[in-house]
Amino acid sequence: MSRLGQNIMRYHVDWTKQFVIVTDASGYACGYALMQVDDNGHSQIVRTGSKTLNETQQRYSTTEKEAYGLVTLSRTVSTTSGDSHS
């Protein structure tokens, strides 16, 4: 598996800055990238991930597949972020 497809935290989160979320989908998988813009104006990847779609999910529209990427991100972040942002 490529490193981009792995669920890896790449950039330390600054909870005072806005997040940028990018999703994409194909016929058989969906993925996401969670990013923040650093002080120099560069996008920094915070987390990436992907999910292989089952037969039913493969019949979703592209918009639904990309939305499922958001759901996958939400589930991942909610289980790994804890209360460290408070």
C-alpha cells in the first residue's frame, strides 16, 4: 500500500487554524486529505486516508462516494484526536 493511502498523521495540528478537507473517489475506493495552511501559506497534510468500497457502496454516485470519504475522516479523527484540542 502506498504511504498516501495509509492513515498517518503528518503535520502537528494547530487548533487555532482552519482546516482544509479534500476528498476524491473512484469506482472502488474513496479517500481524503485533512490539511492546514502554515504560516508561510503552504498547505500541510495533517492526515490522509482511504477506504475500499463494498459492492453496495460502489453503486453510490460520485458525490455520495466523496461524502463517504468525509464520514471516514470523521470517524478516524474522532477516535484518534481525544480531548487534546481543548
